[in-house]
Amino acid sequence: MTPTEDGLNALNPEVESSRPSADPPGEEEVARVLELVGRFRNEMGKVYLGSSNVPDRILMCLLAGGHVLLEGVPGVAKTTLVRAFAQCLDAGFRRIQFTPDLLPADITGTMVLDPRTGEFTLRRGPLFASVVLGDEINRAPAKTQSALLEAMQERQVTIDGETRLLPSPWMVLATQNPVEQEGVYVLPEAQLDRFLMRLRVGYPDERQEVAMLSAHGARPPMPQTVLDGEGVVELQRLAERVLVSSAISAYIVRLVRRTRRLDEVILGASPRASLALLRASRSRALLRGRDYVNVDDVREVAVPVLAHRLVLSPGAALGEVNEESLIERAVREVPYDPA
């Protein structure tokens, strides 16, 4: 049996067990979600005037309990977007400016001696906030990047041999400059795989840029709080109850399997990607006012969920092919069988 086949066999029970055991969200619960989403969009729109797809997908990741990687050149409001998102949530926010000399203890925390008691106490690092902005995450070396792996996957950190749980909810929103910029490192595959979505943040169009000058010219607008931590956890539990049919689960697996057979890649999406695609599809369905996932939900989130998990072959990386176009092609080629 090949490693790929073994991974798929291990995936099947996870997909089946990911179906909600409770009843799907009711009409009143869905209506409340839509009301909150409308308020969230309005508040975010006061500050971020780019494409509405970006804040919508960040909200999907929040409901799915995932992390977001925002990629774009400097000056396209990546940090402003994250700050506005955090201001809409009354859940605690910390920012980490990643630099080449940043140490793991700078983000996780360390034990310090209290001179009054003579005992060591924990000085918590910025990872203990509910919403963590990792600004220019690819400017830190691999040693510091590795400190995030345990936190992003297990929602815990180990300090001096003792494991400490991170708060709930907990989410990392990292910004990244393109690798063509000087002074940056390529994020390792294991790190990229921990992000539920990678979102490209491009330049605003002319109308949006004119509106930006009008909105930010005098006094920067301040979004109002829409949700607290308990409200976020409640929405996450609602998203877990969204129904997923066996046909949708089978389609997700076929789509992810297709990425492993593309000629242009040397490493396709993993079983973790299948689970990520399932979670993101559930969140999108709930934000669209439905208690079930349809095939359009899966297709809509396939590119931001899967593209950053592919490793291109050297020939493809030097050509005009990119990860997004390969996922779009896979979506076109993989059929959906509703039976």
C-alpha cells in the first residue's frame, strides 16, 4: 500500500465522524448569525475598503476555528484589516512584529524570577491573546517559526517543560510579503499547512482608493464591537452542526486526491486539507443562511484552502503556472455526483 493510499484510508473515518451529532442550526439561530454577519460587514467596511471577499473569508475562518495567512505587498492595508477585525471582537488582541532576531520565548513567554517571593512565575507572551496578529511572519527564521507549530495545531504552548492551554477562541492572522521582496524567508510546508486559508490582498481599484482617501483623510474611523469571546465560541459550535451529506464528503475527498495527481506538483494536499475544506465549507454555508453544505460552498473555498498546500515542481514554479490556477483546474475537472 502506498503512503497516499494509507493516508486516504485514515481520512475516511475522520470525515464521517466530523458530521454533527446534534441537530442542525434552527431558523432562529441562522437568522441571528445573518444579523451578526451584517453588522460585522458594516463595521469592517468603515475601515477596510477593498474587496469584501477578504473580510468575509476571515470570518469563515473564525467560525471554522482556523488561522489565516494574508499575503500582499507592503501598503495594501493587511495590518489595518486585521486590526479592524480584532476591534470587532471583544476577545483580546496582541500584535507580534516578526523580525530576524525574534526568539521563540518572545512569543510564547518565559519563566521569570519574582524578587519579592523568590519564586519563578510565568510571564505570558503575546500568543496568550485570543486574536494574534503575526505581522510580516516570513521575516523570522525557522527557529521562531517552529514555536508557532504546536500553538497553531494543538492550541497550547510548552514553556520549561510545562504545557499551558491557550484561550478559547484563539486565532492567528499572519501577514506575509511576497517572497520576491528582500529580507524574507519562505515559510516551511508544515507551517503553511496550519493555516486554514491563504488570502491574497491586492491593490484596491480606483473607486476604492478614492473612498479610502475620503474615509481616512481626517480621523481614522473606529469599528464597533460586534462579538465577544463567548459569542464566537457559540458561532463555532453552530458551524459544527451544519449538515454535510455523504456525497459532499466524497466530493471533497476526490477533489483533494486530484491535487496529488497533478503533473505540476511534487506534493499535493494532505488529509488535513480535506478536513480544512470541510470546516470552511460548513462556515460558508452558515454565513449564507443555510444549515447544510452544497457543492458551491466547497468550490468557493477550494482555492484559498488548498492552493497554499501545494508544492510545485521546479519546472512549473519557473513557468506561468501557479497554485491557484491548478486548484481552479481541479475544481473544473472533478465531477460532483449528488447520488
